[in-house]
Amino acid sequence: MSLDIKLTVLDQSPVHPAETDPALANAARMSIELAKACDSMGYHRYWVAEHHNSPQFAGPSPEILIASIASVTQNMRVGSGGVMLSHYSPYKVAEVFNMLSALFPGRIDLGIGRAPGGDQLASSALAWPSQPQNASSYPAQASTLKSLLENTMPDDHPWADLHISPVQDDGPELWMLGSSGGSAELAGQVGMHLALARFISPDHCTPDIFDAYESAWRSAGHEGAPKRMLAIGAFCAETQEEAELLASTAIYRKMQMYSGEREELLAPEAVQDRRKDFTASMEAQYLHLLSGYTVGTPERCLEEINGLAKAFATDEVAVVTVTHDFGARLENYRLLQAG
């Protein structure tokens, strides 16, 4: 890895069905153990995601994981990738992350996202007894959140006199997650840094999204320099064959997501058994999804990461790795950083 590229972890807290180690009894504990290891390996940030009503991901409350991870690590920044803001009051999110920043000064990131992080049933339950927020409210929510944290609420705003404790000079670093130009331009308008999720839709994630983001930032007249991060799906192993086998769990999970099916993460061997019965169109879909990930030996993965960083003009790449086995996930991050 070239020295000017920082590697970050984006952890979706996948549920590893086969894990039997009592010390790693659930996905939350696995995230904490992985974070401790990645802190010692030299990763730049460790972000945790938010998902609801999922048999595959177990991270419904990133703020709790952030506090736990920050308390057992020393070097990495720790944050959310991200808080699904449509479910929450901007004031409450500001209070929570202001407190985290006070407890772990200079190390907390607040990344927010527009997506619900779950299905309609979860969104309804989170909003009860009210109704889920309309997506059109997100820009105002994001802008309000930033104003609250930076104490820049207009004097004539009904919440101008709100106080956020504890008082401190520096709050969390503010990021917006996006996979499209819409979120990118909003991030620039609001004045948040941008994390672009290529792992969600590689076919539609292009460098010009970052260009539109920075153009919106400049047009809005924000001070400072906008930061850009590219988030990719990666699977690294000692051989190309092992890496492609490792990736099959995530590939099949995404195929299920598109078809509306939901079950626990399958072992790579089980995926390959099902693959024998794939139709031609299913096999084509499988191979297309594989091509959207960074998969291979450390040398091959790092060469591709360098190429993506250059193409997207960024000095930071976040890596998402969803596997059936925790040990394989840990080894993936070790090989990437050691390579």
C-alpha cells in the first residue's frame, strides 16, 4: 500500500453463524475484537453501521458500539457509518455524539445516511407512535444536525436557545454517506465530508460524484477543505481461489437481497453447492457482482485499491468485508494492512 493512502474499516457487524468461541458469543463482541486488532494493525478509522430487523447484520445502535470500541482502542478514529438520521431527532443525535466526542476527544466521527437501514416494518416500529419520516425531510435534518453541533443555529430559529452538554471546543467530525450524486451534492451544500459507498452499487459509482460534491461545497462557501473517502467491498486471502471462495458469502447475500429473500449468512461451500443449480442468468449475476468487489491476494487487492484511490482522487479507502467466518474476516484485514 502506498504510504499516502489511509485504510479504514467499515464494519457492518455481520452475524457469523458458525462462531463457537464463548469470548465471541455475538456479533457485537466480534466487532469489538476486530476493532482492537485493527487498531494495533494501523487502520486509520473504524466505523460501524446501523441495521434493523436483519438476520445477517447485528448493529442497531452504532453509538453504543462506538463507545465500547473507543474505550478499548487508542489510535484509530471511531465513528458511525452511519447513523440512519431519518429515524431520529437531530437534537438527540447531536447530544449523543457531542458526549462521545467529549469522552474521546479528537477521535469521534459522526457519519449519517439517508437510507432506513432496514425494512418498512422496522421503520414503522422505530417511528411509533408517529409515522416514518419522509425522505424529503433528510436535507433539513442534516442541516439542523450540523448547526446544533457547531452552535450555528440562526437566532430566529425556534431551537436557537438549545444547549448541548457538555460544552467543548471540538465536536465530532461530520460525514455524510452516499452512493449517488444526490447525497453527494447535499453533503457539499451542508458542508459535511463525503464517504462514497462503492460497495453498494459499483456500476453507478463514478469519480464525477466526488467532483459534483466538491463543486457544491465551493458554491456554498464553506471554510476548510472537503474530505472524500471511498468505501469498497474487499476479500483478501493467500490465493486468488481462496479469496473468490471467501467472497461468495457476500455475493449470495446480495443476490438474496435483490430477490427479496432473507436467511442467515451461508458458508462459502454452501453457496457453491447452490451455485450448481443456478440458471444462466443467475450465474451471470453472480459473476457480475464478483467483479464489483476487490478480490484476490494481498498484492492484487492493494494494486486495485491504489488504482481506485487514484481514479477517485482520494487518499482514504474504507474496506467492507462480510464473511461467514470471523477468523476469515480478521485475516482479510490483517493481509490488507500487512501487504
